[in-house]
Amino acid sequence: MIKIPPPSSELLPGVFETISCQHPERLADYMALHTPVDAKGRYLPYDEFRHRVPKGLNVDLCWAMTKLSRRVQYLQLLPLGERGELCNFMLTPAIQKAISWADRHATTGALEWMSSKIGEENHFEYLINDLIEDEAISSSQLEGAATTTLVAKDMLKRKRKPRTPDEKMILGNFRMMQFAWEQRHKPLSVELILAMHKTGTEDIDDDEYTPGVFRTTDDVAVVDADGKTVHVPPSAKGIRRRLTRLVEWANVNHDDADSNAYIHPMIKAICLHFTIGYEHPFRDGNGRVARTLFYWQLFKSDYAAFRYIAISTLLKAVPVKYGKSYLYTETDDMDLTYFVDYQCQVILRAINDFKKAYTSTLESIEQFNAWIWHSGLYRKLSEKQRVIFQVAKSGKAREFTAANTRENLGCSYNTASAALNGLVELGVFGKKKLGREWVFFMLEQAEIQQNWQG
């Protein structure tokens, strides 16, 4: 369990007088802590702050100095909870950097530039169609789905029916992400949130999830890894009223940078994420809805690259930190900075991973083109075959069918089938029968060279 900070109402009044009277010889040391972040730019919660206090100083007085410096910079965001209390928030170095990176690398314009830079739009589409599955899979794994990423990707690519409840969860998340993209131009509404939940949870375990229906009881709690209750959501009685208030806030235009009401779209998206987790309006599936609503807000704000940037992949690596970021906010005057700051650190790493995938793809294309040109194979491949071959060679996909190749290349089924069978005839691909479907795969490079050169 985390260490909860002392109440601000008891600690902050008269703190300067207390230090001056009781510790005059250490006044300079206490004043050095009158800053919202530490020397490394970290916005520390009390739970961590108390371990970094200089020897000989009173922990609570040091905390009071830091809290006072934060209060001066607080902005107030959305209303939350039974009383509609406004959350506090301030910009930290990590938040500012994440905003800058999102604006530079994750907008619709940035995505279009990356596609044109590669110069092979079909191949780039194949790459991002693979990336779009990552969030659906990792979000489910964060919720406890045991299916491996490899098996899950195979299910989504081949569009086979899910065989287990975990696979149903992954397919539901995939549909929910598609729903968020398709509904991005609509204003937020309580009905849209309900429809989002229904899309993601229907046909998994309807009695447990009650798809598209708010919970009606208060027997829901968030527990930690040891089974201890760490958060009791507000009463079920006022869920619709409180979410209506959230919807009204979300639909206000906060985009005017010249206004004191300006809120960056990414901050707004993180606020929506937090609110669903805090309110826990459904019996189950709240985390998935919260993360999907985060994406919906970014899609709506023209950050299309987030369709291929998976935050849950990183959240599932450190689920304890994810949970603590909620607790730090709830136990420290509803200071949303903790949650926003943590999410922004995750977003920075996720954008970096997306950029690495893009850079790797660009380099792979250049190397591959040089190889097939000098070898003479280039002249024997059609444009679509080059795309398929490059994707296979890069390892982005290992098995191909006429159905998924048709979808990724935007061509007819017959054209996709002809391209794949042509690669087999060239000795580049092999194929095997799986049920009623032919599955194609790239041969080892040594075998390819021996086949087509011979």
C-alpha cells in the first residue's frame, strides 16, 4: 500500500512560521524544496518524496514546501466525483515533452508525411495494419487475457472466430478501437460511451459484463495484486448524472490557444481515460473503455497516428505503476498531475517505438530494393509481389492468405491470389493447406536464391 500524504488543510497553514521558529538554522534547506519537481524534473508523490528528503529535515514540513509551490501553478480541469470537485493539474517537463512529440510525430499530417517519405504507400499500409492490432491485444492482456500476442495476431489477420473467452476479449477490443475511429467525428455522449462498451464486451460473458449497461449496484471495487481494496468508485446511483457532466465538459471547445480555457487535446484525452477508471461505471471492462475513449478523443482531434501507437503494450509491462498513478491522484487533493505525468511518460515511449518501427521499415525497404535489383529478381516481380515479399522479408508478417492480402493491398481476391501463387511459381514462397484455406509463407533466403537462379 502507498503512504498517504498528510491533509493539506492541517499541514500548509503557517508552515513558513513553523520552519522559521523551530528550524531557523535549516531555513535555506527547506526553501530549496519550494519547487514542484525535483532536480531531475520528477513530479514525486508523497510515497516516494519522503524517501528523498535530506537528512535532518522534517518530512512533512518538506512536503508542505513542495505542495505550496505546486498550488501556485495549479490549473483546474474537469469536475469529478459525487460533489463535482475540480481536479488540480500542472504542467511538468514530461508532460510538456510528450505534448511536443505528439504534435511533431502523431498528427494526421505527420502520418501522411511518413507515408510519402517511404515512397511505397502499399508497404506502409501493410506495416500500420499490423501495428493497429497491438493496442487491442495488449489492452486485453493488461486486463488478464492469457492469449499470446502471436496467436492473437493470427486470429485477427485470418479473421477466424475466437475459440476462448480471452480471444473474445481481444476481438472485442479490436472492434472497440475500430468503433472509436469510425465515431471520431461525433460529439461525446452517454449513449456513445454505452455503445463503446457494448461493442467491446458483447458475447464474451454477457451476465458478467452486462454489455452497454451501467452497473446498478455498489459491489464493485478496484483491488491490488494482493486482493486489497485500493479504490471504491462513487455510488451507482448517480452514474448517468456524473457522466452527463463529463460529456458536457468534453464537448466544450478547449482548442483556442489564446484563451485561458485552453486544454491540449492529449491532456483532455488522458482526463477522459482517468474519469472512466475512477467512476468505474460498468461491472467489468472499465479499463478497456477508458483507454479506448482516450484514443477516441485523439482521433477526434486529428492525431491519426495514435491509431498505430499502442500505450497498453507499455502499461502492461508495469501495471503496478499504472494503478498507483490513479491512487496518487485520489489521495492527494485530486491532483491529476500524477496520472497525466505517468501517461505522458508512457506516450513518449510509445511514440518512440512507433518512430523506430517506421525507421526500421524505411531502412529495410532501401536494403531490400538494392538486393533484388542487383540480383535480377526485381524484374520478375510485380509491384504487389514486391510489397508482399518485402513485408515477409522484414518479418512483419509470416503467413499470408488471399483474404488478408486483398485487404492489406486494397485489391481483388483474384489479384491477391495470383500475386501469391506467382511468388510460389518463382520459388520465393511456399504454401500449405490449412482447412479450406491456402496459407503462403516465404522460404529461407538461401532456398529462394537457389530456386530462382536455377
